[in-house]
Amino acid sequence: MDNWKGSWQLSRPAASWALTVKSSTTGATVRTLTGGEQRGRIDVTWDGTYASGAYVPSGAYSWTLSATPADGLGASVSATGRVTVTGGSAARRDHVGMEGVADALTLNSSGSLTFHRGGTGKYSTTGKVSGSGWSAATVAIPFGDLNGDRCNDVLVRMPDGRMRAYTPACGAALQPTTQHKVLGTGWNMHNVLTAAGDLTGDGRPDLVARKAATGELFVYRGTASGTVGSPIRVGSGWGVYTHITGAGDLNGDGRADLLARHTDGSLYRYDGLGNGLFAPRAKVFSNWGGSYNALIGAGDITGDGKADLVVRDKAGILYRNTGDGKGSFSGRTQIATGWGVYKGVF
């Protein structure tokens, strides 16, 4: 990734200065750079890493530069701004642009899986990346970075119940022949498969699954070997939900969350606790979603650092509910039509 450079002209000498960079998603400080006495100009370079040297996730960050006057007269002065990191560690659902904005994945009846690039609050009509040769009964799960190459990967359930973990290069199309591992068989027992992000606090993405026969919910922990571990049962009674989707961090606490639509039309948020479990549900909307046949915890498609919600109705119209970073969303905004041609929107 390219280094970010800033330069500020001083009206008088500074005794010291500090540049603080914060995540626009959580507000947490990711890096602080400091310097001593400076005259004329302050020049700062940040390479998009934490102090440990690890890359920060691609996406939006805010910065504040403060300088203390060398003569001790008056308060410190400051400047603020925003910067977008590209080519950092993989941001949630960013498969194509590597700029921290989330993408959508669709499957059509001809067997093409297509990444649709996010940005400006909708999915771009250009810059699509498609791979053909898939069964129309394929289920794809945009997952996260399995192998540590800073590119997001995809789990794919094949029609016969086998699960594969695909690890394409950044921005590459997803083909059946793309490098992958087989994670096992029997995955057809689940009628929900979704990735919320890191639910267990180990820095790796995890898989959420609902068992069709019982309504039980399970978490499969992502592993260092690029697979998923044994299932952890985290609850029962989840059969009352028509849709369940991993939503990323909705409330700004740095933990992954779930959204679930009840058969009575209520949309609920389940806040992740960071140990694979969830807090009691919180209602987000009432009398909601009766016309929707797809609900996607879309990640940040607006570039503001907050996770959004995308839904498709029975007429094939796509809508965005913009996340507020506090666990709720705005009213819907239409962002596309004609999405009824897709058998799957993931």
C-alpha cells in the first residue's frame, strides 16, 4: 500500500507535535506518531500500520494533528481530516476494490458468481468480476481472509453438501478451479450459512450456521490453517427467523453482530460478546421485511466506516438501509433494480 503523507506550515515554532489516527468504524486509536521541536513545517508519513507493524484494515480513518507552541503562549493548535487506506488488511466483504468498501456477490441461473463493487452507497454497474461454471444450486458465503494474504476469501457449499474454502487473489474472479480446500461434507443440514466477522475474539472470521431440523444455531470458529473448527452450539429456537445474516460490527464495539428477521416482521440485532455468544436480542424495526426475499449484512458500502444493510424485494428492487454505527439504520433507499435475475444474493 502507498504511504500517507501530510505537511503543515507552522506560523511559529512548535515544542512538540502528535498525529493521532482513529478508525472511522469504532473510533479507536490505531496509531499515534509524535515528534519534538519543529520549525517551519511539520511533515508526517504514516504507512498504514499499527505500532506492531501489522496492517490496519483498508477503509476510512480520521486523523488529528496537534502542536504545542514552543514559546508556551496559548493553547495547542490542531488540524483534522480523513484518509482512506487502500491495500491494507482485508476489510469485511471488500473483494474487488481493496479500498475498504464492501462488495456484493451474486449467482445467476447460468452459473456465474459475480462480485459487484460497492461505493457511494450503491453497487457499481462497472468493474464487475465474474466467474462461470457453477451450479445454480451453489451457496456462497463471503467470509474474510482465511490464509493471511490480505485478500478476502469465500466459502462455497456445493449442491452435494460439500463445503469448500476458496482463496482467490485480490480482485480475482471466483472460478470452480480457483485454489481451495474441502472442509467436509454434510453441510446441507444447515439452512442458514453466514459470516459475521470475528465472533470469538481471535482476529479470524467465523461461520454461523442454523440446523434446519432443530433450529439450533452454531458457530464454526475460523482457524489458523485456513479452515473452520468444530461447531459450537450457541442457541436454540432460531427457527422462528425467516432470515439470519452476519452483519459485522453494527454498534461500534469492535465485535461482530447478527441480524435476524422474525416471522412476525420484527428485525432484531444480536450483539456479539466476543466469545462466540450473543447478548439478548434488541429490536431494530417492527412490521418490517414482508416483501423481502434477500437480506444481506452488507458491510460498509457508503465509505463512512459504518456497516449497512442491503435487502432485495420480490420485484427485484435492491434497497440500502444506512447503518448509524450505533446498532440501527436509516429508512431504506433504492439503489438498484433488476436484481430479480439472481438466484442468490450473498
